Amino acid sequence: MTLGHTLEVMSDAAHHHGEPARGTSLLPVDLTQDQLASAPVMTSLDSLLIDDLTDDEDDAFAAALDA
């Protein structure tokens, strides 16, 4: 008994050659060595300070960081 099989060519639309799959653009990806080398570096935590906050705003900001 011989079964007849027909091969059908399928699209490779799911294969994204070198680009992320659709819908995943917001997911983190590994940086290349060049991207990592050119990434900005924070030299001091003082860079995170926000000038001109009221005491209440500063307290709320500090509480949010501690949460």
C-alpha cells in the first residue's frame, strides 16, 4: 500500500530575518557590543536629584523610591 503525499511550499513569514518579531518591540533585547560601548553612563546618583521640589513633593518622591 502506497500513500500519496504532496509537499506544499509554506511561507516563511514567521521568520524575521534580523529584526524582532512583531509585537515584541517593547521587550528588552540584548545590546550589541557597539551599543553597550556607546551607552551613556551615569557618573553620580546626584544626577537623579530633581531641583525645585517642595518638601511634600520631595517626601512623596522619596517614599515612591522606597516602595
